[in-house]
Amino acid sequence: MSDEKKHYYTIADVTVAVSSDLPITDRTFGNKFSSFHTEAPGRDVVFIHHRFEVPIFPKNELVNPVYRKIPWHIYRTGSAWLYAGVSGNGPETSFFQAAVFNDDHSRGTIYHGPAQKTAFLDGNLNALTLLPTDQILLARVMADRDAVFLHAAGVVLGGEGYLFVGHSSAGKSTMCGMLQAAGGTVLCDDRIVVRRHDDGYRIHGTWSHGDVPDVSSASAPLKGIYFLEQAAENELIPMADPFQNVQRLLPCLIKGLVTPEWMEKACGLVEALAADASCFRLRFDRSGEIIRVLSDNN
């Protein structure tokens, strides 16, 4: 069993280098991260370091928050960002958790109180950041890399990436199960990164799964975007209007800290994706017949 103070995890060609004042073992993070773990960093690295004491921040750094709603306050402090976990019971400068990131969120120190320290030592953590979700960081990081997080499922079938878009109960997990039974590889049933590369769009797996625990760090060229509709029949209906596609994609865009710069990058990519990709309404039942419909569309 490894017993180190730095581990590397790669998602959508971005390495998250995790270090800590306490040793990181094979048990620190949950099994879902195993596919993403790598022995060495890639060329594009985001660094986060865990410390297990929360400092008292000067009051002059806690003015004009850009977001203020318990349990989180977010401040712009010079060229840095301060995410402060606030209980609502203590003084303004007392936080149960805090994270300080540089301007582009490529480096951050995350400070934890006793409860997070206990959780860290217990292991099997659900987030590399120990924040409620790693998407707080990654949604921001991906926007700078021509990528977005979507509330969607992704499956690789025949070397091509199928992106199934929809909120909870839309049938993403059901679709993943049917395609997996047909020989597909599930990237994730609830959160997918879509990234624009020089040779086109690719879908990348994430560890933020829903009902289906199978996740993969793999990626595949985007075959099409399928807006799910559970129905009594199975059919594929092309959607040629980019405006309609944008209207369906935007509600499924995963947001971190929303700033004008983030909004411009993320929404710009969604608009381009809606115009460039093949988009469909996918009406399906649970019979599995939809697999044939998708195959006939190749």
C-alpha cells in the first residue's frame, strides 16, 4: 500500500496533483478514482494542497464578496479567490473550511477543520478537494481549456462517444445500462466533460457518477448528442436548429463560480457545440430496441 503525500489524477487531459500535510494512502480516496489515478503528471497540471487547520483571515480580505449564501462565501482578494465555509454561528472571520486559489484556479490550498481531518483519516473520500463536489474547481478549470461539464451520460460504443443529455430521472442511467449490455463502455452516467480538441470534440469520463458506479477516465470522439425522452416507442429525431439545441444544453451546463469570464467561455463553447455536433431527440423505452435504432443511424 502506498503511503505518500502526493497523488495524481487525470481527467479530460488535465492532471490534478493532490498533496497533503498528512499522508495520502490507497484508501484515502474512493474506488471510483482508481481509473483516473496515474503515476506521474501530464503536461497540464492543477495543484491542490490540503492543510488541516483553518487560519483566521484578515478582515480587510473579507470585503465585497462575489457570492454570499450560507454555507459558502466567496471573496476576490487581489489576484486570488477565497472560498469560505461559514456556519452562520461564529464570527465573520471564523470558517470551518476554506480554499484559496490563484487567479486561474491552477493552484490552490484547501484548509480543513477537525471534521474534515477525521474524514480524511477515515478515507474513502468522494472528492479530491474534500469540498462538497470537485466540480466547484473543475468546472472553472475546464472553461479555460475549451471544455465544459455537462449533466449528461457518456458511453463509448464502437470507438465513438455517445452523449446522452438530461437531468435526473431522464433515463441516463437506464441508457447506460442498455448500452453497456450491448458492449459499450460507460464513461459516467451523470457528469461528462466535453472538450474541443484540434481534431474535433471528445467526451471524457468523470468520477461524478449517479446510479451507475462504473466510471472511466477514457475518452472518445463525439458521435452525437442525444436529448433523452422516455416514451412508448423508440425513435431518433434529428434536431437541426442550433438555437433549440442551445436551449436544451444550457440548463444541463454544470456551473462552478459564475463570473463574466467563465460565462463567456462556457456559453461560447456550448453555442459552438450546438451548431457543430449532430443533435437528436432520442425517444426510448426499456426494451433495448433503441440500440438497433442507434446502430441504424451509423
